[in-house]
Amino acid sequence: MRILITGNLGYVGPAVVRRLRASRPQARLEGLDTGYFAHCLTGVPAVPERLLDVQHYADVRTFDPAVLDGVDAVVHLAGISNDPIGNQYEEITLDINHRGTVRLAERAKAAGARAFVFASSCSIYGQADDTPRDERSELGPLTAYARSKAFAERDLERLADDGFAVTCLRFATACGMSDRIRLDLVLNDFVAGAIASGRIEILSDGTPWRPLIHVTDMARAVDWAVDRDASTSPHLVVNVGSDEWNYQVRDLAEAVARAVPGTTVSVNEHAPPDKRSYRVSFALFRELAPRHQPQVSLDEAVAEIHRGLTAMGFRDVDFRSSQLMRLKALDGLRQAGLLGSDLAWAG
């Protein structure tokens, strides 16, 4: 089996590559990534791409379609990865995450691929009441990032058929240690703050709901989706996470404070309401993938991030201005003249 993994040089990619290599030792694994964050390695003795057979460096907007020749499945992780980048580069976010995704799927299907796995997001539910959102719930994407995922899901549906299975994995918010960790994710941010300054500063009033999932559990879901039984559902949208990991932001902060003694938690009681609040039901995923359910607990995730950052010697109180924030990494590349205003490499 030949699998192409786009966006493999990011935060989730190394875990996906590791999982697929372990579960499919005979498969031919290829990566495709533009390389924005290839240099953002964190606490590893060797590059994770050593587990691949081939690494392609290319932008999903402009790549050579020949890369897809002979590919059986595409795991599509590549894209603008969060709201801060999406807010600053709205049209580029839509071009990469929406239009780029659909073009990639069209080319993959034309080249004979049998499966397309799309990393979508629960953020497309937007603001919701305390009733858990399921796959039939109305979408309410509030940001360019969320809209780009919703638009891509919509347009991928028309491509699915008996010979081309499309699986849209609506992931909960990612967390956990990675070979290229990001600190612009809520749980990772809280652990970093606790280590660096002994303080966790919640910018909201702490009440918004967030479902979370560890990166290794995301990889477990991808492994299932690559060759899931698609006989009755060539196009599938499924929330990926666990009901037990629906937390309010203040609960996450308190869990980190318990794990890192001496940490104080402050809440901005006067903050305007954070509209990005949603609980999610993962019942369908439990039904469809009983052997690929999330296994990492919140306490385990916190302890792992703490160990990983400590082993790196992490003590940066100004980490929100560092290369461990994806927007800051892009800003650094632009300031160095390496990226143009369209986020294409300048040379």
C-alpha cells in the first residue's frame, strides 16, 4: 500500500507517520509538505521523517500532480492550522484549506487513489449551547480557519463514490507532546505557562467548552480511516475525540495547576464572552471505530507535555512570541524575506 501524508512536517504529522509505520510496516509512506515548520523540531534526537520512504517538498497549491501516481490513500493534514494565522491571512487560508484541499482530492481521485482522509475540525460548530454537537448539528463556523474546513467538507462530498472513499475527521482540539510541538493550543499553552512562570492566565472567563484529543489518538483515528469499511458510506463525516474530554477551559487550567505545584491560575472575569464554545458528542466514532478509541487521559497528557518541555530546558516566559507559536514562525520567515505575502517561498 502506498500512502501520501500531506502536512507531515507539522505538529500532528510526526505522530501520524509513526503510527502508520508501526501498523503498516510494509507500506510505502511518502510525505508532502511545504516546510514552513520543518525547522521547529523540539526535543528529538533524530528527524521523524526518517520513517518515511520519500519526502516531497511542495505547496499543496502548486504541487506536481505526478506525486499522486500510484498512491492508494491520501492523508491530508496540510493547511493553515489555527485562528490567529487565519485572521491575518484570511484569503490564503481559504485558498489552502478549502480550494487546495478540493484540488488535491480531485487529482488524487483522477490518479486512482481509493481513499482520502481529511483532517477537519470540531471548531466548525462555533458557538453552541451545552447540548453536545453531533454530525447532524447545524454548523456555525466563526473564523476563517473554521469556515475553510466547513467549505472543504461540503465540496469533498461530491467526489466520494464506490471507488473513492472520503473521510472527514472532525478532530477535537489537539494537545500533547510532539516532535514539533506547538504552544498555541490551549492545554500546551497552560503547561508552558506553568513551567515558565508558575502562572496560567486564562484570557476568557474560563467557561467556554473545548473538546480535546491527544496527537497520538488523532493518529490512531487516521490509521482507522485509511482503510475503513466504506461500502455503505463512501462519504463520511465523523467527530473524533471522546465524551470524557469535553472540558471547560478553567478545568484544564486547574488540571495543569494540580500537576505543576506552585502554579497560580488567573481568570479574566471581565473578558467579553468567547463565542468559540462547544461540547461535542463522539458517539458515532465509538460505534464505527471501537478498536481505535482515544486512550490518553488528560492527566497523562499534562504529565507528558511537562516532561517533554522540561527535558528541552524550556523556561521561556515570553514563549508566546517564540517560534513555538505557528504565527510567529511564519512571521519570522516573512521578516527574513523567505516567504512572500501569499506565503509562497520567495526563493
